[in-house]
Amino acid sequence: MTADVQLVAESAVPALHTLSRVEEAAAVVRERFGKRADVALILGTGLGRLAAEIETPVSVDYAEIPYFPLSTVESHAGRLLCGTLAGKTVIAMQGRFHRYEGYSLQQVTFPVRVLHALGAKTLVVSNACGGMHPLWGAGDLMLIADHINLLGDNPLTGPNDDRLGPRFPDMSDAYDAELRVLARAVALARGIELREGVYVAVSGPNLETRAEYRFLRAIGADVVGMSTVPEVIVAVHAGMRVLGLSIITDLCLPDSLEPATVEQIIAVANRAEPRLTQLVTAVLERL
């Protein structure tokens, strides 16, 4: 390999997910919160109010943590909340990152590495999404059974550190089957209607065209969003169990498509939050 070719190859290697950087970031959080986490939560749109349920929270701003990106989305606070929820020691991301913000998928998913290093073996992730299933409505909750990655990239691209996870992680049970059974049982017991389906991730930030919704539905997706999949890939790579939950905030039916605004999407998510918060809290109680 010539020097020029080697330089190009090295510059193309994503270097963020190294054990030393993960440990450096985790050490900052450990200094502020000495307990080992049981569960990690990504409080995307739809779980923001769950932050208020965390007991004796310790807050760590993302800006204080080495290599963490900063939230640029209005509804994402940008801090870790560490404390107790439903008897479990939890560390919650109050705000996540997206590719459309200009971040690489390595940057988007670096916090998941840190959460795992802090002890979390289970990841609960939530999101807002557009609904393409014709029988579902805005405000419905959906349990993610599987996903489709249409982001055009993968956070595991590049050299693999076997200490962080295997080169070729199996994704056949990305959303843990036992956790899904538990979520369905909790929803039934509490009278919470819970759909179950496939989430497709696209890069955004624009919402999709009618033709794109037809395509996404035809390839097997029930809902569409701009997050979640990269974090889940890295969590599975790290050996974490994943529970994914979505709030359907707008209907994406191509033959009756109406314009959707961010304000409308957030309003629907806010109305559904109490049910999602109740569901997640009850699941944690039974873990």
C-alpha cells in the first residue's frame, strides 16, 4: 500500500467507537453518579415526561461528556438523567441525535456505547413516527417488532473492536422477544391498546412523498421515522436487550395524505405520553 493510499484509508476509518473513548466518557458520568445502571432509556419524542418520574435524579449535560454530540432539535433537552425508576437504577438520555442534524451514525450511537459501559444490559427506546398502516390512527402506540434500515449507512461500518461486539452481529431478534411478550402482557393488564409492527428509518429531515409512502408500505413497513434504528444496531452489537416503542403522530396514507407540521406531531405525542409512560414504568417494575 502506498503512503497516499494508506492515508486515504486511515482518514476514512470512523474512530469514535473506541474502547478508550467510551471509557473516558463513561468515567465522567460515573464521577457524578456512582451507581451501576440496570436499564438505559432513550427518551425520544413520546417519553419526555418519563424524566419527571425518575427519583433522586442526577443530571449530566451532554456538553460535559467527552465525544457526545449536542442536541439541536427543539424538543430534545440534551442531558443524561441518572436515578431510580420503578425500583430499577436507570440512566436516561433526555434527547437523542439524528443523521439529519449533520451527525454521522457513529456520533449518533456513541451514547449507546457509554450507556452499556455504565452497566445497562437493557435499552428502552422510544420515538414519534408516521403511520402507514391503514387501520391504525394518530396517537396509537406501537411495539416495534422489527425494523428496516433505509438510512443509507450503518454505525458499524469500519474496523470492528471485538471488545465492543462481534464483527457480524445477528439481527434476527433485534427487539427482544421476551421483552415484547412482557410489554404486550402489561398493556393488556392495564387496558392500553398496543399495536405491533415494523419501523422503517429514513434519513429525513423532509417528510416523505406519496410515492415514497407507497414504496415503504410495499416493502413491509407499518410506520416510518428518522431515528432508533442506528441505536438499536449498536445496542444489539453490544449484547443489550432492546425494547422499542413508537407513538404514531401523523397518518401517512398516500391516497388521503394531508400536510403535517412539527407542532401537530408534538401535540399528538404529548397526548399519548401518559399511556407510554405508564407502559414503560410497568414493564420496568416487572423486569
